[in-house]
Amino acid sequence: MPKLELFDPAVVKTVNERGSESLPLILVNGKTVSMGGYPNKEELAAMTRLGGGANS
């Protein structure tokens, strides 16, 4: 298991407060945008403000 000091401080804080159930944790520009599950393609595009059509 990797040492926690190798991770972003926001990730360490969240895992310490909420436990491993908060993983996967997705940060965009230092802000938590998703926690505890994998977003679908549309949700991920919205989180990162990447628009696009059906071929994105």
C-alpha cells in the first residue's frame, strides 16, 4: 500500500474523515467533484467542462 504522504492533501483528508468508501475520489483543479463511485462519460464531461457530441 502506498504511503499517504504521496497523495494530494485533499485526498488524505477525505479518506481520513470518510474512510475508503469515499474512493474513488476525483479532483478537478483541487476541488472534489466526485466521491465514492465512478462517473459515467456525461458526468465526467460535465465535471471537467468538456463538452462535445456523441463522439466525445
